Amino acid sequence: MSPLLFSLLSLGLLAAAKTVTYDWEITWVTTKPDGFERPVIGINGQWPPPTVEVDIGDRLVVQVTNNLGNQSTSLHWHGIEQRGTNTMDGSSGATQCPIPPQAKFTYDFTINQGGTFWYHSHNQGQYPDGLRGVIIVHDQNAPYADKYDEELTITLSDWYHGEMPDLIYEYQSKSNEDAGGNEPKPDSTLINDSIDTKISVKPDKTYLLHVINSGNWAGQAIQIEDHHFTLVEVDGVYTDAVEVGSKNIRIATGQRWTFLMDTKNSTDRNYAIWAGMDVNMIAPPPGYNPNGTAYLVYNDNKPLPPPLVIPSFDFFDDIVLVPADHMPLLEPVDQRIIMTTGWANIDGIQ
């Protein structure tokens, strides 16, 4: 490529990029996403927090004011590499000091990755208390950019009726250790931060479907009745397209998967969406319900279907995924670093 052509292309990219600015006040809000009313942490008096949509190459500027009263806070931009801007990463105690009550902090960085991401507090237990949101980075040069008509986002999360400071204290207590040290059990599964969520779609379209597990602890599985997926991105990395078919999708906490999904050509019925927490992590007691239901709605005048019943699981194996850039393995290995981790009991807290 000639220096002149490279310069012209660079100027074109710079001209296309823009600055996206938000002014956020982090506050307590009262809401009841599963019918149980409780305080949650919202932004600008609203919950769920806003979705951030930018184009690749954009500069994102977010001014945060902490009005939580007696709690410090931060915002972490989950999956954004922050190359050259690690002070903007938002990891309290690692890349920044927490934002004290009544203080301000401005996050300012350029996003050079396309795909599905999310933001959340990286302080204490605040994001399971609600301080979390979606980031979608549009990329006109993505391998699948010309393969879809519209976009949808589905978030999955476990949800607790107790507030995190109390649950953390209970979890780390000597009495809980003596009882086996089990984590607090979630009270419900939320889909798009609610229960019985209705997600409207149009017939005969291909959707780019962003799925995010923004939960605290439990992995999630998802299935949409009689709809098949083609996987094209995981955690901000484009992949060779893989047909998932009717297999169940397992998504770990913090993970993001992006699919192409074709809708039906008829609007004669609606379809159930099933999400379920990983019961292997929970050790559920008798009668515990780890499932959540939402609906893919083609026609508001048609009835909603009954919840899906999953008699057995057939999970998609993500070991088959291949990055779309086909970067070769970094071989041969010159040196191995082995890290051994464990846990300790300090003054009755494990």
C-alpha cells in the first residue's frame, strides 16, 4: 500500500469516528424486576441502566457522579482491552481508586474493538445490586456485517432479593462456613432485567442477536423455541460462522455470545424463550426454580405460549470455535509459567 493511500484511508477512518458523551449520576432507585420491591443502583434515576451504542473507532466519554450516599463506586468496561488507556479500565484497587461519595470521575477512551460488551461496577457487590448495562460496538467491517437486517439484545442474570453487603457478610460468616460455605442462592432469573419479558420481532428477517450473561454467579443456558442460531462472535472476537442448530447454549457469567437468527415468515404465533441457571453451581433445595421465561412476539394479538419444558440438555460445544482472523498458535512454547491457587481461612472468613 502506498503512503498516500494509507494516509487517505487513515483520514477517512478519523473522519468517520465521533465522540459519544454521557453524563451519568449513579443513584439508588426502587424497583421490582421480579415482583419483589427493593433498592437497586441505577443511573440518572432510572433502572435498568442505559445501553451504550457506539461505532468502532469512536471516543467514549462518560462523566460519572457518585450519589450513592455512603458507598464508593467505579465502572468497568467489560471486554474492552484499554490498550494505552488502562487507567480508564475502572477496576477499583487495580487501575483506579474508587470514586468516593459525591465525587466525579470522567472515563475517556477510544474503542477499537467491535462486538458485544457490557459495563458494570467493579466495587464491592454493586453490579449484582443493579449497576450494570450493555455496550454494543457496531463494526461495518465485521465478517457478518451484511448478513442481518436488525439487531436484538438479550441479557440473562441471576437476581437476589437481599442486598449485596448483607449477602456478602452472610456468605463470609463463620456460621455459613460451618454450614458448608454455600453461596447465597439467587431468588430468580431475569431476562432483559425482568420476568415474562416480551421481545418483538418482525417476520422473515435475520437478526443479529447479542446475548450477555450479566449475572453475579450462576452460569446460564438459553433456548428459543423452534429458532436456530448461527454463532458469529464470542466475547468481542469474531468467529467463523458455526451452526448451533437446536442445541442449548451455555453462557458463563460475564460472557457474551452473538448469533444470527432467522425469524419465521409467518406471524400466526409467538414463541417461548427459556433461560435457566446452572443448577450444578447452586445445589438447589426441593422446589427451587432456576428457570426464567420470556417471549419472542411476532403478533401482539396472538396468545403467549406456555413456558418451554426442557426434558434433557444437548449443549453446544464451544471448543469447535475458530477465530475469524485465523491467527496461528504462538508456537513453540519457550517457557511455562505454572500458577497454583487456593483459599485460606482468616479470622473465620474464608
